[in-house]
Amino acid sequence: MSGQRDARLEESNGRARMQLFRHILVPLDGSELAAAALKPAVGLAALCDAEVTLLLVVEPIDDVIKGPAETIAIDSQWETWRSRAKDYVAAVCRRPECQGVRLNGDVVMGRVAEKILDYARDHATDLIVMTTHGRSGLGRWVWGSVADKVLHAAPTTVLLVRSGA
């Protein structure tokens, strides 16, 4: 059938492993709530012998920072944010719950939902695992829902982990 994943069993280290997923994407935002997606993502990766990519999207910087002595260009701001984001992703990769699977991290700049979708398409992602932040009502209407946008436009399977679960 077109569009359905072909699950195969492969032998790895003397154990049969399900090859349902090969590349799992976990979008992070720097919060522990978003990091709650790590446990199910790493667990699935271990079962499937899949690679996990942790992705942090830095939102675009709209304004140039102007001070009395100098103006900081957007490029300088981006490099500062990128460096902090890379440090965060590297720290997450070292967490005990992330050990035992092939794991890497990446940092990109842009609109969060769009960049997650672009990354999934451009990097042959089989599964996106992310948490929902649990906004409802006015908060959801004002801020939108990154998870909702990804869920409805993703080129692949999406696993949403309920916030606080």
C-alpha cells in the first residue's frame, strides 16, 4: 500500500529489532515540558534501532538591539542564541535517559512549526515525537499550537505526548 510504512524485523546484536522507524525527530524548546518527549522517543529508538535527532528552533529575531554605545546586529544575536541553543541540546544529549541510542542535535532559526516540518521533510524523518503544551481557549487562539500545526501538516507520523504525562 502506498504511504504505509513497511515494518521489517532485522537481526541486531543477536536480537530481532522492529525497523518501523529509522529516524525520530524530537523538537525541543528549552523547557522540561518539551523534554518529556525524550523518554518515549528514546524508548522507541531503542526498540527500532533508530537514530534520534533533537531539534531546537530559535525564533527569528525581529529587532536590532540598540544601546547607547553600540548596535548589535541580528547576525550577532543569532550567533549568541545559536551558541546557547547548541549548549542546551548537547546537555540534553548527555542526560542518562538519552544513553544507548544514536543521538544527535541540531539548531535552526525560523518559525517553529514551519522549521520542524521542513526539517522532517529534508532529513527523511519517520516519526516526530513532541509534547503538547496544553494551551486551550484564549491562549491557544492567541499563540496557536505548534503541535497542532505539525500534526496537521507533517509528512510523516506524529506522536504527541500529553503535557504533564
